[in-house]
Amino acid sequence: MKIARITVWQADLPLTKAYWLSGGRLKFEVLDATFVRLETDAGITGWGEGTPWGHTYLPAHGPGIRAGIETLAPVLIGLDPRKLNHAERAMDLSLPGHLYAKAPVDMACWDILGQACTMPIVDLLGGRYPDGTPIASSIATGTPEQMLGLVNEYRALGYRVHSVKIGADVSLDIERIRHLEANREPGERILYDVNRAWTRAEALQVMNAVADLGITVEQPCETLDDIAAIRPLTRCPISIDERLESLSDMARIAREGLAEVVNIKLNRVGGLTKARRIRDLALAHGIQCYVMATGGSVLADTEAAHLAQSIPTEMRLGTWSCQEMLARDVAPGVGVRNMDGELTVPETPGLGVAPDLNELGDPVAVYS
């Protein structure tokens, strides 16, 4: 089996409401999505998606994905997509770095492998655990009451896990945390996500002021060096998100005891092939995991759900469903959907979802 054609689409995915994170310093209204279809000479087609969360959140952006695929296409045509490590190495040699551009291609290769084996991706990743994965809401920065109002909206949809965006205002962050914790319901989990906004001093001031609450803080500072510096000075559990980009990062996190939790973002680490190694290393060191896309449609959510459901229940804290934040659905009625606050991967071979071509329109590039 060989890759015979690669087709690329671009789609704007508007958010239902403007979204602020990192203490309100970053605003997002529309996501630039790239959809990739790999066609093989055996008649099996695989789909991938790459949707960065805007252009200012991480060093990844939509046009960069499409430019990267243009560079990668010549080395991919003629490869067997089922040989995942071969495809991974070919991409890494022809375009060092730019993991976000490789992730949708990797996703499509897994889709093809699953269909060829008549198995869902989750089982190719080692086997599913039967229970669904709790969906984590994503609560934009605002006043304490505004943020509690958003949490209540997600509670009505069945959500029991919430990722709350804080940062950049120490006094208000302490107030936000205490207000939300005072109103947290039994069985709920709240992750306080700073998105790198605090300095080391600000991180210690807030985390030590609320240490009595037993909360988990995600990505309190910019770098792993920053987190290594504050780790011995606070007893708040830490989750690492934006600075988990590679297996080497995961090895350092585990070796130096930098975090109790990691958030594996598939688009950022380069796709499932690289993410499964990060998963295994985290689990080997007793580090709990969130699994998420960086944004996107039900395709991106479904990919994240496959990896998440391959993680034992006690180590799997949640995933994120961006689809419920979007005003546009490119695959109406299919793929993993919110069922009482959880995503459960179906038994369908491969990824289990493809976009509606009528929703995508004309492709922007075709390589053969």
C-alpha cells in the first residue's frame, strides 16, 4: 500500500464567542483549520486535521501547516502509511521541527492503519479502557462571577472537569481561585491554567496563597527552568502543558520531578506517533495525564479521545472538546460527541470520522 495523493483544505472555524486566555492578554475569535486527506493505491483514505489555537498562543499557525505539507508531500508520496515510524522519520528528515505541520499527516496515517487492520486507533495504541473520558471545559478569563457563570453553563451540559484560565493579575487570580473553589461541586475537578503568564515571583505568591485548597496549577511560568526553580518552594501540584513538546521534555519532567500532571497536546508534539511515547513515559513515572488537541473540529477531538481512552482510568484526568466552542461543524452528526460530559471512542475502524466534503468546499492544494 502506498500514498498516491494528498489533498489539502483550509477552513475558518469561528468561535461562538470571543475567547480570552493568559490573564486576558490573548484574544481569539476564529481558528484557521487545515484538513488533509491521504489517498492510497489500495483504495483506503485517511483524514487528518491541524488547527492551532490562533497565531499568538504557540509557535504554530494555519498557513505554516499548509506550507509544511507542501514541503513534505514529495517524500510522502509512495510511502506505505501503515509504517508509521517510516513516515515519521521521512518527515523529520525532510523538515526538521515544525511538529504542528506533521501532526495532521500522522493522524491520517493512523486512520489508514486502523482501517487496514479493521481496528479503531485506540486499540492500535494498546487497547481501550471501557469508560469514556471526562471532557474538560475551557473557561475564558474574566471576573470571578463571570467565570463561575461559564462553569455553570458547562455543568448544564454534563461537564465535571473545568480548565479555568487565570494569570497576569495576582490579587484577582487569588480571588478567582477562592471563589471558584468555594463553589466547586462534589466530584468536580478544576485545573487552573496560567498559560505561562506569571513570573516566578507571581507564581509563588498566588500558589502559596491558595496552597491550603489543594488545587492543581497548569503551566504557571514560561519555561521548564522557571518551573524547576519554583517547584521546591510550593506544595501546589503542577501540570505542564505548553512546555511539553517532546519526549526529551517528558524525560526531564519525570527525572527532575517537575510536575504531578502533564497535558499532552497532539498537534504540538507532532501527532499520535510521538504522543504515545510521551504517554508511556508519563505512566511509567506515575504522572497523570490530560490529552487534548490544540483546537479544531470533531476530527481533532476524536483523535485526542483515542489516545485518552488508551490511558488507565486512574491516570486519565480528561480531554477537551473544542467542537462545542465552534459555530461551524464540518462533520455534522458524526465523530465523538458529548455524552453526559464524556467522550467515548466508537468501535469504527481507524479514526472513525471524516468531514463532509460539502462543508469543506474546494481544496487549496493537491499533490500526487
